[in-house]
Amino acid sequence: MRAVQVSEYVKGPLDLKVTEVPTPTPAADKYLIEIHSAGTNFFDILQIQGKYQHQPPLPWVGGAEFAGTITALPTSSSTTPKFKVGDRVFGATQGAYATHILAPEQALLPVPNGWSFEDAAGLFVTAPTSYGGLVQRAGVKSGDWVLVHAAAGGVGLAAVQVAKAMGATVIATAGTQRKRDIAREFGADFVIDYRDSKWPELVKKLCKENRKGNGTAGVDIVYDPVGMIDASLKCVAWNARLLVIGFAAGKIEKVALNRVLLKNVSIVGLHWGQYARFETPTVGEVWKGIFDLVAQGKFRGTAFKDESFVGLESVPKALAALGERETWGKVVVNVTGNEKAKSKL
Ligand SMILES: NC(=O)c1ccc[n+]([C@@H]2O[C@H](COP(=O)([O-])OP(=O)(O)OC[C@H]3O[C@@H](n4cnc5c(N)ncnc54)[C@H](OP(=O)(O)O)[C@@H]3O)[C@@H](O)[C@H]2O)c1
């Protein structure tokens, strides 16, 4: 098979090469999948440079998220396999920048009806992070006001959609006009440029003008994948919940806790990847919730559409674009060709 194999750490994505490596043989406890599309993540860039928390022994194939077709079942399994040959699946495990991959059943889900491989390849990480954060951790409900930071990013666009589906009003922040337009396209009610240092004042103004009671002071929930909890505490209502999702700005914040007390608010973390280990039943509940929203037409794919990345040779360019903060939604590489043009089953 062909794959973006890392035999030594590289300086950056543009140093990556596509090589011929042996196709994995069907395994006892894993499905063999032909990959059609692969999702990119910022941690892929860290991993190829040797800077990520999970570094397999060299050599290894880069990439984590994918969507494709099952070509072989586990060769020996104590239970009946959930999927059959030909099923369309998406999932995440090491080695997605390749034409084939082996994956265990718990790392796979069925591609939703009507979805392209391209859109499904970006679903496995972002959707449950945002649903788990907003629904399970922050208890979002109809009538809430939710501030979503970096709303045009991968987890951000998922958060905008989940919050809207739950009946909330969404204020979205993003750094460029194009990204703010995208956040609106995905349902945000208000958009704010958070490169303007006065953005907390703008959030407060919107709440004052459009809300009643305690809500005039600010939002009920903050969804923060950037590292903006401290500034966000300036524009929250009594009893607000602030979700610590990530640190895309590269700095781990220190927060003035007096505001947490004075405003009677909660700062809540979420580590989605660890739910499979510590809270398995919630994983199923979250995915059921997401598939219900998809079936109701309230959650759609967020694949970046301003540029196409076709073939494994485009992985370096796709990762470079992601790293330069030029993109929105999920940057997806269509490994087998133009998945957008293919029929949606
Ligand atoms: N807690 C969890 O379980 C979990 C799960 C998944 C992801 N995450 C984390 O969530 C964060 C966002 O993930 P994502 O997939 O949405 O990433 P993404 O698609 O790359 O989006 C990140 C956004 O952050 C904003 N940003 C602000 N400062 C930035 C900077 N200095 N460099 C780059 N981007 C910056 C950018 O929006 P603007 O240009 O509009 O500012 C960008 O669109 C990451 O830190 C990731 O590790 C956490």
C-alpha cells in the first residue's frame, strides 16, 4: 500500500513523503479498511516533529482520523463482528495517511446515511468533544446563551451546531471575516472578532441588549478550545459554566479565581479521549445523541471546502495549511480521489 510513513522526525509537514509499504494483513481482532478520506489534526503536525505526547517507535504511518470501506473482518473474534465487508465506516487510530489501515471495533462507527467519506473523516474527534462538553459537562438547555470561541475551527463548528440544536443562542468568536461568515453559515446568531481586545465588552453589550434577568450580565456557557477562560469570566452570567476544551493559542492559562467565586460559576474540563477508559457508557450516549442530531438534519459535516486536498501527496500541503491557521472546519485529504463528487449512499 501507499502511506505517509515517518522513518525519522521532520522539521515540518512539507518534508513528508509518500512511500510504498506492506499492506497490513487481516488481524485477529482488527478490521482491515480501505481508506477513502483522512482527517487532519494539529497533533499530527506535532507527532511528525516528535513533539506529541504519543510517539510510536519509528517507523510509523502518520494521521489518525479516517473514513473508508471494510475489506476484511477480524480473523478470530469471540463475538460476532458488528460490521461486514463493504460497510462504510469512520474512526480513529494511528496510521490514517495511507490507503489501508487496521482498526479495532471500538475505534469504528458507521458512516451516517447520506454522508460522504470526506465529511465522515472529520467526525470522530470533533463531534463528541463538543457534544460531550456542552451536553454532558455543561448541561446546555433551551434558552441558554453559549459563547463559542474559535467557532470556525474543527471543534468550534461542531459546538455551534450542538448548541443551536439544543435550543441555545450562540455568540461565535473567530479571527477573520471568512471564519465569522462560516460560523454564521453553521448557525451562529452573533459573531465577534476576538482579535479586538474589547471583545468581552461586545459580548456583554449583546447580552444586555437581548437578555433579561441574570442573563443581562453575560452568557451561560463558554466553550473554549483556545485558552481564553480568564477573559471570558468578564462576560458570564450568574451560575455560568466555562468549558476548558483546549489551548490552541499555545499557552496554558492561569485564572483569577476570585471571579469564579463572585459570579458563582463553574470551570469544567473535558478530556474526550479518556471517556473510553473511565466512563465507557457515556461514549455510547454521546454518539447516540450525535446520530440523532444527524438524523434530524441538525448536525452536518464540516469539511473545509475552500481548497481540495486530493491524494496522499497532498497530506503535506493539507497539514501546512492547517498549521498556518488558514483553514476552517476539518481539513480532509481525499485519499482515493475526489470524494465530494462521489455518490452519497
Ligand atoms: N478536550 C478534548 O477532549 C479535545 C478534543 C479535541 C480537540 N481538543 C483541542 O481543541 C483545540 C482546537 O481543536 P480543533 O480541532 O478545533 O483545531 P483547529 O480546527 O485547528 O481550530 C483551532 C482554532 O483556534 C484558533 N486559534 C486561536 N489561536 C490560535 C493559534 N495561536 N494558533 C492556531 N489556532 C489558533 C483558530 O481560529 P481563529 O483563526 O478564528 O482564531 C483556529 O481555527 C486544540 O487545542 C485541540 O487539542 C480538545
